[in-house]
Amino acid sequence: MTIFSALLSILAITGLAAVVRMYLPFRLCPICAGVSGTWAWMLVVRYFGVTVEPAILAMLLGGSVVGVTYQLEKRLPAGRSLVLFKALSIPAGFLLAYALIWNWWPVFFAGLLILAAVYFVFHRKPEAGESQEVQDLEKKLKNCC
């Protein structure tokens, strides 16, 4: 597979996703669907023996890793270190991508565990005591009625 096959696939899947998303009950990013759909079918045909350039897969998977990390960081509670989250998530995602490209399944599943742990640690709400702002709001709510 050449880069031109990948580009054509991205454009075709993106166009299809742009039309289909109007009928879906959830948000869908057409370009994300185009990129991930392309690397997904390329991985499948590669596993069945079709020659697919690893560099193309690496570019597509790398883009998805960064895109997913960007989406997950939006869901983190306030006060979390976004730089640390990205510094841990993106290399772990690249490890997953590498493992997918080379059928390195033990590393793939280890990478999934690492990513799940990173997300869990960063997604938990801080256990620190309430801030003064929260206490003031609670006091105002009690006094309002």
C-alpha cells in the first residue's frame, strides 16, 4: 500500500462519515473516522498478508494517539497536570501503535494496562479538602432559602 492509497482512503471515509454523522445520535469527527478507519483496514489486510508500509501505519496510528489524548485531556478534572498526563499517555499510546504494527501482543496488552492506569489515576477526583470557594458557595446556598 502506498501513501496515495492511504490518502484516498482517508478522504473517502471522511466524506462518508461527514454524511453519516447527520443521522447519528452522537458526535462523530469525520477526519478522525477517516484516519482511524484507514489504519484499521490497513492493519486487517496486513494481518492477511497484504504488504502495507509500516511507516504509513505509524503515521496514521500516531495521529490517532495524539487525537485520543487530546480528547481525553478535556475530560480530566480541574487541577490535573495536563503536561504530565500527555507525557505519560502519548508514549504509552505510541508503544501500543508499535505493538499493533508488529503483532507484539504481550506488549500491546501491557500498554493497554498502562494507559488504563494513567487515565484512572488522572481521572479520579482530587481527595483534597474543599476549597474556600466551594465552602463559600455552600454557605450562600444554605442562606438563600
